[in-house]
Amino acid sequence: MKKIVIALALFAGMFASCKRVLDIEDINNYDPDQVWNDENLANAYMANLYSAFGNWSASEDRFSEQVIGIALPKDFVTITNGNFKSWDYARIRLINQALVEVTKGRLSDNARKGITGQALFLRAFQYFNMVRHHGGVPYLKIPQDKDTDDLNVPRNSTAECFDFIIKDLDDAIALLPERILSSSADYGRIDASFALAFKAKVLLYKASPQFHPSNPWNNTDWAMAYTVNKKAYDDLKARGYRLVDNYSDIALVEKGPETVFPVINQYPAKVAAWDNGVRPGSESRGPASAVPTWEMVKMFPMKDGKRYNDPTSPYFKTDEQFLQSYWENRDPRFEKSVVWSGKPYPVSGKLGKRLYTSLGIADVADDFGTNPDAKTNSTNLDRYSGFFILKNSLLRLTQAQVLQYDVDFVYMRFAEVMLNYAETANETGRPAEALDILKQIRQRAGIEPGADGNYGINAADRVALREAILAERNIELCFEGHRFWDLRRLRMLDRLDNTTKSGVEAIPINTDGSNMPLDLARNKANANELTEVNFKYVLHQVPRSGVKVNTVPATYYFFPIHRDVLDRNPNLKQNKDWGGDFNPALD
């Protein structure tokens, strides 16, 4: 943020109406007369703040059970390290500066309203991220200057912060256009539909057990969360938002009706590292940075919507049977999200190609296992699992083009709005509404409705339906960065504590079950002739060396403020579970 030169190419995809070049050598010391009297420059200033939304990140779910890696070793979070700290008052100052200066310039009323609405949303967005990390923080609404302003302000209570966040969002909604259509030159800007959906998400967090440890499921905040989440669902649906027909098309077919808010990518000005992070090494620029776990593979239901080990399902399997045939009769989202050994995988436009991960057969950049017949060990035993992520992969990119991934990042989509609504409906005694949402999502997924029309959902009470909604979030939103935050919000981090992760080795076999000679298997693999049934499968814990177990204590429901921040401001108090006496909860 310190030194920037933003040319038209860097933000044309997001703010297509900007025609001129913004050249600000130091955004902290720019000339306001230059920026706030020119609509194009003012829009470019705002575009610079949109970096808060991030972009595609293959390793976003590393803290959950979805992908391989022990990302939460003992003492991962301390008061002196930077892990899980959110304290970005530099960006807050820039947002507050925009809110002050835009009123002084000679912009049109429409431009001023739009910029003010965006800035109010961004302020609420930034503070919400701080609050979900730490609880209440100092909620500054005017620009702070280190030389003239009092920076030693105390923390606002968590309740006050939520009130300020909601007011900022309400004020933003009143100023922003209702919906910016995908055909508009302004597509990619914040609109009132996104602001309403985000407000609903904020209120879901406020009602959730993270902030109500003493009264997690019956506190009064659930009522308001339901009202606003239902309004977000109803209003966005009336405005044309809906689930796309094909789960695979959610992001890859850009500007679809399920996208509530996108971060615009456009090669060559702005690209993301998604494909480079999820592809096998042989089709990328290095090892995949995130691969699915066996634990996640097991979580996908069967095609009737039930778990593989549910005895009421016609697809029931024992654990051993499932290990040897895990790809059969699954929720269609599984094959659209995960690649496994023997599966057709037309990456780089290679029609007929299958992925192989077997040691001694696969490319050394892709293999996983310890098969002694190979007379060597895989070099990927600490980072791979025998599975790769397929979801949102742009398979047409060749290996040479893998860094050209410019699919728009779908920051929020209508399925999330629906699931947020379902959760609040269940917690306020409206199970029929919640169940209807789950049915819609499973119907789109392609799950069989079953004789009862419940798509495999068996939820006889509030607790069971709560678990069904959480399970659906885990599958529907897989690899999108939600899982850890969902478990934390619901005070279910114990489900991650003291856990390990596993991968699956595929060993080629003959029809009689004996090991196939690797030279023969290699020839068959080169011709893409081996399918899933030509392998036997063996579990391995991953990683095989180093830290192998996650440690997730209850103190992680609110992370500490960094000691350096406390040392600079004697009026700040540390959270009560980290040596202080500030209570970040609402009860």
C-alpha cells in the first residue's frame, strides 16, 4: 500500500468506466485536490482498497480437515507472533480519509454517493474481520494522524462494534445501487445486494456460539439474524440471483446468476495462483500447495445423500469396502471437486488422459506411496495424499499457461446466502424452511431425492438439522475457505483438536488381486488403460515426518492482540484468555 502506481490496466476489469491513469507515488501522502475532484481518480483510489477481498487461494482451507497439512501445531498462536492477527488500521485510515475527502471535492452527487457507500461497506468489512478474530476493537470513524491525533484509544466493546458495523452497512445499502448487472461497466463494484448479504452474514456471526458461550443456541440475537438472512435470501432471489444449473459452472462460467460478489481477474493485469496451487506437479510449475485429505473424501455423501456407512442406504459399505471403491455412487459434487488415481483428467487439453498417483508409475512430481516394488519412496509423502483438487480448475490451460489463471474470484455466492438463511431458520424454530434450502442445494447437486423427497437428509430435531446444515456447508463450499471459520464460529474447534490426516496410496493389481508388475502397469498407464478397479488402496498418515497432530485449544475462539500493539497503546486491554481482562464475548 505504500508505493503504488496504478495504471488503467490494473483495474479496468473491475472499474471499466475508468479511462485515465492514476499515479499516486505515496497513497498516504497524496494530493486530495487531485483525487477527489476527478471521478476517475477517485474510483481508482477506491479500487486500491478492494484488495481487502483477497483472491483465489489454494491453501485457504489448510486449517481445516479438508486439505493435507498440519497447519495448527502446538502454540501456533501466541501473543508475540503474527498468526491470526487482524489489526489493519492503515487501511481503516485510508477508508476514513475517503469518507471525509469525498464530501469536499467536486464530484457529482451520484459519484459521491457511490464512493461513500463503498467506503462505508469497506469499513464495516474491515472491522468485522478484526472483530471475528479478536472481539471488540477501537472503532475509529475519522482519519487518525500520528502527529496530531490521539492514537491511544481503548477498545470498544464487542457489542458496540457490531452495532457500528451494522449501521455502516445499513448506511451503505441506502447509498449503493440495488444490483450491478454483469452487463454493466461497473460490474465488480460493491452493490446493495452484496451489502445486504454481508450484513446477514455478520448477524449470523453475532448470534453464533463464538460470541455467546453461555447461551449459544437460544440467545436473542438469533431472531434478528433470521429476519435479515431471510430478507437477504428473498430480496436477492427476487433480483435474479439463483443457483446455477451445473455445480462445475459456479466460477468457471463467469458473471453467472449465483455470483453475489466477484473479484475481477483479467490476464495479464491481474491473475491468481489457483491452478498453479491445485494441479499435480507434472502439470504445474511446482508441487500442489493443497490436496484433499482422505478424511474429506469420506465426508462427501453417496448419491442418495447418505453417508457411505449408513445402513439405511442401498449404497452402504463397510470401511474396508469403501476404501477399495470410494469413487462409486458418490454425490456428483465429489467427482466435480476431486481428482483421484485412475480418474479421467483432461488437463492441459489432453483428451483421454487419466491421472495416476502410484509410486513407480506416476510422474515423480505426482506420486504418493511406499510400494516396495518401486524400490524407492515417494518424495511427496509429507505433502500429498493421492488426491488433487479439481474444483474451479481451468483445465484448458497448458502447463506453460498455468500462471495465466484469471477466473473471477467468487467471494460470495448465492449458495452461501441460502445456507446462512437455513442455519438461522433452524435455530429459530423453522425447520421446514431450513430443510427446503438444503433440498434445493442437493437437488442442484444431482443427489437422488429418495422416496421421501428429502434427498438423504434425516434430521428429526434441531440438533440433527444443525449437523445436516454444517455438513452441507462443508461439501457445498469445499475448498472455498469456510470450514475452519464455521467450526470456530460454532465453537466446534474440538473437532479439529488432536486430529491427524491421511492419504491413500494406489497400488496396481492383476485381476486376481496380486500386485501387477510395475513395468507392465507403467505401460498400461502410459496408454491410459488403468482405471480405478485396477488398483488396491492403502491408507497412510500424512505427513509422515515432523508434526503429525493438530493442536487447537479453546483459547482460539478469540485470538490475542499482538503484544507490540499493546505496548504502543497503554489503553488497550488483552483478551481474558490471553493474560488480560477484556471479555470479547457478548455474554
